[in-house]
Amino acid sequence: MSVPDLPDRPVIRVAAAVVTDDAGRYLLVRKRGTTAFMQPGGKIEPGEDPRAALVRELAEEISVVVPPDALVPWGTRHAPAANEPGHALVAEVFAVRGSLEPRPAAEIEEHVWVDPAAAADVELAPLTCDLLAAAARPPK
């Protein structure tokens, strides 16, 4: 598998969650030992359904249980990997319906709720930059 615009890089398959609160802020997480904030989620195991992977990762990373039917597909996105230099991401992205009260766990050091208008104040992973930019564009 190759990624458009990044054809010579090894590919990492992930499932990522777009979580917003009532104020329109986005939930972002930062892994221990890293500097960039990103959507919660993680690697899809071989043979694993992306929706199941995201349910598993949300429970592991931010201590929330999300039923699979609360995930709304946003499609597949491609981006350079933030924490694996020289790698590309193929991300299955889902919006999460309902309110969440995240608690960082496992490799997650911290979480923040970011207003898209103030996103420039936070170091963002490439995929997160793309998703926030897409969310800020008015529908056609």
C-alpha cells in the first residue's frame, strides 16, 4: 500500500476520532515523550475492523467506552506520521457522537480541548492540521 504524495514511505494504518464538545472545541491528545497533539485513536491491528480498533483505542488511551454505533465515518485521510519519522499514515477517521469525559491513560500524557480559532497556539500533528482545516471550511 502506498499513500498519494508520500509513495516511498512505509505506511501505518490508524483509526482516529474527531471529538467535539458543545463549545465546538476539539479533543486532542499528546503521547508521552512527544510534542504534537493529535486526535485520539491508534494503530489498527492486522485483520481488525477500523471501528473496532477505535473503540479499543479510546478505552485504552482516554478511558472512555464508546459504542460502535456512536462512530460516524468521515472517510480515509492520508498524512505524514507525526511520531514515526519517514512513515505515512492512512487514517480511517470517525466523528464521535455524544459527550466524553476523557482521562489520559496508557501512553497518553495529556489531553486538551482546542478551539479551532486558537489551534495555532498548539503544536499539531499533520493529520490534525488537515482535519481542523477541513472542519473550518464552510460546506459547499
